[in-house]
Amino acid sequence: MAKSNRKASLPTIKREFEDSTFVKLSTMTISRRLRENGLCSYVSLKKPLLNNIHKRNRRNWCRGKRNWYMEHWENVLFSNDSRFLLYSSRKVKVRRTATEKFRPDSLVPAVQGEGGSVMIWSYMSAEGTGILRFIDGTMDSQN
């Protein structure tokens, strides 16, 4: 059940299990059994959303280049920009007791809004990598 729906909560798994087997289990028992079988709880990573058209276009681009020689690749430059948040918006898991809620080592700094970010851009080619540039504002085709 946990593998068929990776985002299911323990109460959801418990309810589905009890409905299908008529066996009562606690969420802690389910949690222990999942961990014993290598299924631990983690904060989910993010990745770009690709639809079937994106995937097909990427596959076709790669197939079109699979027979290229080094001379072809010497004329190609890959570039990318990335934005880094100064304060992470990711959830951080902390192990603590109920009374240690406000201990400094149990807290994560928070700011209103996003707290600012840094935008960078660079490139790579057959010659090597480019200089890392800090971008003011948002990166667009003119920048």
C-alpha cells in the first residue's frame, strides 16, 4: 500500500489496511514495519514538471545528436541560470521531546516572505566552464 501511493499518510495506510484485511493495527506498528522494510519518511524532493511533449522533444534532441563527433560538440555552448533562496523553505525534521520545542537546536530560522534570493548564470562548452555571474533581478533572454 505504501509503495502504490508514496505520499499516503500513516492514517490513510492504516485505514486502507484495516478496510481490506479487517485487522486492527496502530499507526506506530505500521510505521515500524515500513521502516523495517526500508520505507522511511523523508521530505519530498522537487523536480521540473515534464509533460509527454517535453519528454518526446528531449528524446528526439538526444537521438539527433547521438552520432555527433567531438568537432560537432565543440560548437555547442550550454548555459543555465539558477535562483538560490537565502533562507530555505524546505521542511526540516528534528528529533526532540515534547518539552524541547523551543530549544535553539530544535528551531529553524524563518523570515516573512521568501527572505531574498540570489540569481546566478554561467555556461559550459568544450573549452570548459564560464565565469559564474550574479544577476540583478530576473534572468531573461535579453540578460
